[in-house]
Amino acid sequence: MNRYDAFEKSYKERPHVVIIGAGASVAAIPNGDKNGLKTSVMDGFLKKLGMEETIKNLNLGTKSENLEDIYSELFEKDEYTDIRNKLDEEIRKYFSKFEIPDEPTIYDFLILSLREKDLIASFNWDPLLLQAYIRVANITSKLPKLAFLHGNVMVGYCEKHRCEGNVGDDCWECNKEGEYNAKFKQSRLLYPIKKKDYNKDNYTLSNWNKLKRYLKDAYIVTVFGYSAPKSDIEAINMIKEAWGNIEERNMEDFEFIDIKKEKEITKTWEKFIHTHHYSLHDNFFDSVLAKFPRRTTEELFDRTQNVRFLSPNKETMFHKDLTFKQLKVIVPELVIEELSCKRHFISLY
């Protein structure tokens, strides 16, 4: 392989990182989950938990209806320890009820649109992403890695072996050592937003470290339904530290899937975007993930460095009406091409 081909291969093999927030789960089940249950963003969430009146009767300074703002103040006052514990319990009960619909959701498409080199980092507590991951693993095992940055109701952790599994399942590493019935413990969900101090929780820290490793080498970053609240200072600082100086990221692209206005989004992410290197879509199926599934880094390189402006392949692009039966044909064909090109690289022209 000559040096030009080696250069192209190195770029096309770089990760695509997708960061998802509450807006992604709302988009994944716009009509509710399997039983009609709808998820929501943090504002007004206490009402859904049935704790609105309880919180109203407390002596809190904040007038915000945002759950994280309220928890931050509860965290600072020892007399509200029982309230904090009750809040954590109700959140787990609420989100554990969610069941992914039988038909393909945006989460199924999202997971299948990425490869083993890629990462989905989630700020969400609901189990929908993991439920989708488990079932699309029946289509291919060549799937992206996952990171849960604020914990998840479905994810458990073994402190001794630093490994993850479903909450309540036996830790396989403990079993190997003869410790039977050693269950994965619940991951932490709530943090005071002003100082989340992820370093104090080994499970959360390991997930943040995973995101930072991937971000440092990422060729594309998609932000899907994540508002990056200004009050979440530690999260933004950790993402920025991993991304580095934007003047040194002049080959990379940011993609946003959000219903917010462009000016609002670019203002929030101005320290991450190099000049015009971004795109904005209000629909997942307009994104590069759906138009060029499993070929997002190839599309970016071929468009920006090989100067090839390509149309999506109608046979392989994702659209909302695809069935699992159709995905079981499309995705394996893409995987076969990936495996056959391991020593070289894929071109879209």
C-alpha cells in the first residue's frame, strides 16, 4: 500500500462518535413505547414521577422545574437525604417500565448505522438504547461500543472486576472465582449539576474515559438531542478537553440532529466546531448516519478529500419504513464488504 492509500485508510478507519441526550429517546418513540408510555426531557419531569407536591413543600431556593437543578440543591442539604433517595427510587421505577416497540425505532437504525470502531455515548437513563442493542445483535455482532455517562436503569456494575452487565445478573468474573450469586449493582443516576465529580464513581469514570479516548481520535461527532446545558460544567469541560483545540481539528466534522434553531446550536457548540465544518438536521433520516449507514467516515473523506459528492445508495440507505426483515438483508451485505476490505479501504465511488 502506498502512502496515499495508507493516509486514506487511516482516516476512514477513525471513529464516528454519537452523543445522545433526552431528545434522541423522544425521537425514538414519538408515539410512546410498546405500551404507549412516553419519555420526556428534564423540564417538568417531577410531575411525571408524582413528586411535584413533595418538592413544592420543601424550602428550596431554585424556582426551576428542571430535575437536575432541583437535585443539585437537594444534594447540598443533609436534611433532604430521604427525599434524594426517594427521587432516585422513583426515577428507577419510572424508566424501568419502558419497553421498546416491536417495529424498528430510530435507536435500532442508529446502532446498525455504526461499526465496531464507533461509539454511542448516552446521557439517558431509559433502557431503550440497550433494548435496541440486544435485538439488533441478532442481525450482526459488528456493532458500536456504548458508554453511559449518567448511568442507566438497565446497566449494572461490578466494583471488584470493573465490568458491566444487566442490573441483577450474576457477574461472570465473580462466578469464575467461585463467588456465585454476586450481582451487578445499580449504576449511579443522579449527580449535583454544579459539581458532578464523576471521578468519585468508578463506573461513571470508566464510561467518561471511554468517551474521551474515542473523541480524541474521532473523525465525525454527531450530537443527537443533547442540549449540553451550561450548568453541566464538568461534562462540557471533559468533552472539550478530549476534543482539544478546534484549530487542530480542521479535518473533522460535527453533525447535529436537533429541532432547535441553528444559531442556538452553534452558539452552544462554538468551542467545538471548526469554521463551517458542521451540518444540522431536524430528522435522523436526513443525517449521514441514515443516508450512508456504516459508511459515514468513508463519505466524509470521499466528499472532502477525494472531492466526490455522492448520492446515497437507495439499496442500502435507511428510511423510517424499513422492517427488520429488510434490515436483515441490507446490514449483513454491508458487513461482508467491510470484512473483505480489512486490508484496504472502502470507496463510495
